[in-house]
Amino acid sequence: MNHLMMIRFLIIAFALLFGSSASFSQLISGGFTFDGLNRTYAVYLPASYQQNEASPLIMALHGLTQNGQSIMTFSGFNNIADTAGFVVVYPNGVSNSWNVGFSGGSTADDVGFLLALIDTLHFRYNIDYQRVYSTGFSNGGFMSYRLACEATDRIAAIAPVAGTMTDASYGLCQPSAKIPVLHIHGTSDFVVSYNGGNGNKSVDQVLALWNEFNNCPSTAVVENLPDLVAEGSTIQRHTWSPCDDGSEVMLLKIVNGGHTWPGSVGVTGIGITNRDIVASSEIWNFVKQFSRSGTGVGISEIPQKDFNVFPNPMIDGNLNITLPESLRAGSINISDLSGRLVFSKQITSGDKNFILNIPQIKSGYYLISITGSNFSGVRKLLIY
């Protein structure tokens, strides 16, 4: 065998040995224009990710003044995703905050943005609509509760950490279905007090509300977890179960814990960080039990079933749009698969069936999204 043939043999052997089995994790940055604002995110695809298999999604929402990179770093979700096989997305709030009802806080339509993000990830990465979960730290925890109140039919379970509900959100909350809740909070949290105040409800008030919504037992089963690391805090697990439609409410009460993420990588906030548990693992182990189809939790159909476009593929620049009767004012946006906006139009409550004339756009695949105060949907659009 000459030298050239030997090289060819080694290349083929290497390809056969590693080519079909090698897989790599990916961290992909993305963004799109929503409600006139440039919204960005990073999505983590684990090494086990396969495009032809629907994957669960965890939305990890950062705290006030933080960003997606912050919670990605301290939560360690990527490492857990590599073994558990879920996809994680780290969205960025406008000006490093989420609109959760704080007086003088963000006014961005974050519920609409996050629902559009779910749709975008579903079409790009085959996210399982039935297994979408939300967690968040501090301000991101408040946002998870807001999603549970306003988008119950899109979220299978939530797991807020060190974040409760504002007085405004608490008073307006009307979930459309039962939803499992895991809450993690330190009793010595002086940023978002365990006992409430400064426009926020206490942990006990918040969990009483969700116990009522889910029709849970009035008394929790309480368990003291082992104090494995002497860092000055301990954990009590409070479980209200069974609740209606297979839902559940759980509290991990960090006695003497601060405004932190238990088991975090590095420092996350202020006060004692509990090391007896890893919050991210607890969150995944809780939410993975639930799906919107498997337990009856939040089984409403996704609203976009009432949103139709034809012909698809579009050939002559004219697109027929049929909107749901429930849609009030909103907008139609068409973006390419990189998130670049190529067309936008405002719609009014009277626009239900109409022909949209679209200027000449380069052939290819696009995402057409329609959003309003009570509706959000995305579809793929092929333009010839």
C-alpha cells in the first residue's frame, strides 16, 4: 500500500469510526424585531439534540440588571441539558428587565415576545409545544408567574427562584388552566422579601393563590432535607399534592437563605447561597413530570390554529390572511430565518380576512408572525 492509499484508508476509517456518532452541543445567538423592538436571546442545543425529535424547552429568565448570559453562567443549565436532553433558551429583557407590573418598570410586551420566541424555536429547532417550561431568578421569577397567569395554555409548568408576584399581577391573575408550580426562596432574602412588602406579595400569599387555582390539599407535606453542607442554611420541602388535572405545588424553603440561586456556579446575589441542593437540577426534576397533553395541565389548543395564510408557497406577492375573531389590534411581521425583519404591517380589529400585498422579497423560507394583546402565532412561509 503506497503512501497516498494509506492516507485515504485512514481518512475513511476515521469517518466510519467517528462521523456517524459524533455530536456536539451548540450555543446559538438569535433575535428578531417584536413590537418595534429588537429582541435577542441565546439558545443552547445539547449534544444529544436531534432535529427530527421534538425536544422539551426551558426558558431561563434573568434577574433585574442581569442578562441571559448571567443566568446561563450561574444556573449551570447547559450541563444538565447535556445529560437530560432538553433545550434551554436565555432571552434578554429590554434594558435588562422584564415587565412584571412594577410601577415605573419596563412597559415592553414581554409576554408577547416570549410566546413569539417559543413559536420561533418550535419552527427552527422542533421544540415540543407540550413541554415548554419557564423558570427565572428574581425579576425573571416574577415573569414566570406572569406567564403562568396570562399564557397558561402555552406553559406546562413554572419554577420561579427568589421572585414572587407584584400586587398588580396578583390581583389580575386569571390562569385558564391548572399549572404546576415549584417555588424556591430564601427566608433571609432582603431583596425580594419572603414575607412580601414594597408592592410584592409574600411567598405564602403567592402559593396560597396557586393552591387555590389548582385545587390542592389545604395542608402541605413537610420534609426537612439533609444539611449536607454547613454554609448556614437548611431546606424544608413543602408539597401540596395531588391537585386537579395532575398538577402540583411545591416550595423549597431555604431557611436563612439569601437572594441567591441554590447550588449556583459562582455568586448570584446577596446573602447565603445554599449548597445542599442544585436548584437547576431540582427544577428539571420537577417540571419534567408535566406536559400539557400528558396530565391535562393547560391542554388548550395553541391559538395559532385560527391563523391561516394561503397560498403557501406564495408566488405572486399576494397573500390571503385569515385571522381569529378574538384578535384585536396587532401587527403582522415577516422575517427571514436569521431574524431580520423584511415586512411589517399594523392591523386593526376590523381586519379579519384580507389580501396582503407584499413587495418583492428574495425567494426562500420566512417566518410570518401575527401578534396582538390577546393572540400570538407564527407560521413558516415559503416565497418563490
